[in-house]
Amino acid sequence: MNQIKLKDIKPMIAISDNSVYVAAVLIVVATLVVMAVIYLILRWYKHKNRINKRREYFKMMQHIDFNNPKQAAYDITKYGYIFRGDSPRNSEMYENLVQRLQKYKYKKIVQDMDDETKGYFELYKGMIDV
């Protein structure tokens, strides 16, 4: 019979296997995504529960007691300072108000606060945007 020519089986070839590197990259990317999500959630939660200093000071300004004019003058000066830089008009109004309050500060006994100063204070409160 005729002899069939058979070809020899070739030896195995080395195939590069990159699956370990692909898995490592996927794990790193997944970890970074999870960390980014956790960071954004914590940032949102912190921002949501943050105390707004301007809002708190404005609330305190709403409840200033004019029965003690000396303490009221100090409180108006303290709480009004944060709103001073909002605009040049606010800055000018604040400086005017502080000058009017000087006669109620740094003295042992002070008189009652006059209506004009209270009016300036009410006008200043009306200019504030919280």
C-alpha cells in the first residue's frame, strides 16, 4: 500500500498569559472606585451636617436682648462682623453701626440704647443675605 506521509507533531509553543496582570489591574481599579464612592458619601454627609456659621450668627442677631445695652453692643459688634465683607455697603453700614455702639461699650454704667441705633441695627439686619 501507499504510505501516507505523516507530519510530525510539533512541540508546544509558549503562549504568554497576561490574566494575572489583567486581574490585578481590575482589582486596583475596583478598589479605587469603591474608595472614591466612600469619599464622596462622607463628603456629602459632612457637608450636609456642617454648621453654617453665618446662619447661626444671624439667628443670634435676631434674638439680641436690648435690656442690657452693654452686652447688646458687644453682641452686635461680634455677630455683625462676619457679614461686614459681603459688600462695600455692608462694610460702611457696619462701621457706622460700630461707631454708634462705642458709647455703650467700655463703661461701667451705660444708658439705654437709643431708637436711632436700634434702627441702624434693624437696617443692617435687613441688608444681610444668609
